[in-house]
Amino acid sequence: MRIFVTGSTGFIGTELVNELIAAGHQVRGLTRSDAGEEQLKAVGAEVLRGDFTDLDCLRGGAKGMDAVVHLAFNHDDMAKFMQSATDEIAAIEALGSVLEPGKLLVVTSGIGMTAGAPGQARKETDPPAESQAVPRRPEQAAQAVAAKGVHVAVVRLPQVHDTRKQGLVTWLVGIAREKRVSAYVGDGANRWAAASLMDVSRLYHLAVEKTGAGVTTYHAVGEEGVSLREIAEVLGKGLGLPVISIPAEKAAEHFGPFLGHVSAMDMPAVSEWTQKALGWKPTGVGLIEDLSNMKY
């Protein structure tokens, strides 16, 4: 298959591009930098220089492809999160506009963007949430692409981790360093689902090869839920900092508006259907083990 990957030199994209090429696929990767170009060429990928906010570039990269995997998103500047969410919708629309019916678009969503009953683990059949606090709408944008006959896979990510990065937990590490405490909200019993980087990369690979018509939603979940108190405690130990509880009304002040909101969210999830549909079995280490082995 000919596959176009945005975010191809990022945390997940790097692993995925290597895996797809090893499986015999032809990969075109989008990158903004000289270093990214060198990285892609080194593994045998075709290079497209550009940015995921350049819609003409995206359309050119996706045209004629059998599949597109959209991983790119600007996580670097939380002050621009609303703009990044808007850019994401435009990117999905642009990519889908040039894919022929029967071709595949893989979009990236998140467990935290999924509606679920309080205290219950989110399932693949749960709909995307409508929340002003979390303005991303990748699944809704993908539905419009599917209406044109393009096959769509939605991959909902938990906290994806190795010993270098861990999704939202990476931001918790930075805040703990800045504030000189490792904090959780309330009793810290709320949970975040998690999965190892290698397991997630393998799921994307299987989704590319096995997704059929319509919209198919997958959960890239290895662990149903790890409590925020447990996360804060292992971060405190690694950083040599005290671990404290803060009241919910102080969460935004301590963590910032966005992370203050999600730090109190209970976001467990399951992946039984995904595992059966794709023949995917997560085998990587758990989040706490990776955090314990991280070089702080």
C-alpha cells in the first residue's frame, strides 16, 4: 500500500513509519525540518516538506494514496490549543477531500474526548463528547469524510508512554518541576487509561491493513486505568518532590485551565472489541513501570 503519514517524525509517527516500511508498504512522510527529512530518508520513506496547517500541501501529499494516517497535532503550546483544534478539523477535511472512495483515512482521537457514564470505562461504541473545555472534534470531521465513501478508522489514544514521553503525564512532570510538588486532585482516585508506544504503533499498523467500509473506532488501550494519585506518587519519587492533594477548585490555578480540567477527569477505557477485531494484543509494560524507569 502507498501510505501518507502526517506527524511522521513525532512520538508515534517515528515508530509507525518504521513498522509500515518493515511490512513492505511505501510510505510518504510529512516533515517540517531538515532533521525530519534525514530521519525519513534513512528508513526509506519518501519525504514531503511542509506543515499540517498548509492545506494545499496536505492535499498534494494525500492525493493518489491508498491510505492516510493523520497523527500531526500541535501539543507544544497550550495557549494555542483552540487554534490547534481548528487546524486539526481543516486538515482532516483537506486530506479527505482528495481520497477516492474506498481508500482509507485514519484519524487520531482520544479517550478523554469520548462521552462515558461516570465511573464506567469508555467503550468503542461510546460517542465523541461535546465539551467546550476540550474543543477538539476529529471524529466529527471524519464522519463527514466517510459520507463521501472514504473508509475511516478512528484511533482513540489513552496516555501513550515509554520512558521518554507519557502523553498528558509529560505535562504533569513539567508542572511538578516548576511548582516543586507532585500533585493530584482530591483523593486522586480518578483514572487515566494507558498503553505502551510499541503497542499503539502496532494498532495503527493493523488498522491500516484491516479497516473496512464506513467508520470504525478503535481503542488503543493496554491498561484500563491508572489512578492519578499513583501517577503523582511515582513522579514525586522520581523527582524527589513532596506529593500533595489539591482541592478541585484549585486545580486550574495549579495545573492551568486545560490540564486543571483533565487532571480531575476519570478516563478509564477498555479495548476488548478492538483486540478481537484487529487481532491486537497489548503486551508492553505498564505506565507506572515506564515512569519508574524514566531518567528524571
